[in-house]
Amino acid sequence: MKPLFGYLYLAVGIFSGIAANSFAKVSEGFTKPIPIVYMYLLMMVCLFCIAKAMHALPVGFAYSTYSGLTVAGVVAFAMIKYNQVPNIYGLIGIILIIIGVIMVNYLGRLN
């Protein structure tokens, strides 16, 4: 598989991971069945795409990018949708996660 497809799978995995986590919130503690179904479907898409991305990209690169950007995306979604703004320590933590993703992608990449 070409690396371009790995990046595309990675992007779909990240966005479906953010969406799946968003439906987990909407399910209100797994009490609403429709959001639970969407969450499970999106999580399956997410895991499939991450597995495909790891086939074309280094595992550390793919998984660190997925996990870091998914966490940052869920925080951004919560800020926009639910007005859940993290305190200064939470913001510093998210910034450090993003810096870590950048470092792994540009400085710690394995061939």
C-alpha cells in the first residue's frame, strides 16, 4: 500500500474516532440506543482505518498521530459543542500532546 493511502486512512480514523467519542457523550451513559449504535459503527470504522494506516505507515507514527489528534479533536469538539473549556493545566496538557505528535512525526520518524 502506498503511503498516501496510509495518510488517508489515518485521517478517516482520526475523524471517525472523534465522532465516535462524541456519540459516546450523546448516549448519556449508554442509555440511548441510537447514539450507541452510531458510536460502535464509527469505532469499527476508526479501528479498521487505523489498522490499514499502520500497514502503510510506521506504527509509532500512525498511532501517536491518531491518539494525539483524536484527544485534541475531542477537546475542541467539547469546547465548541458543550462549552467545556479546560483550565490552564488542561490546555497546557493538550498543547504538549500536539507538540509530542509533531516531534514524533518530524523528529522521531523511523523508516
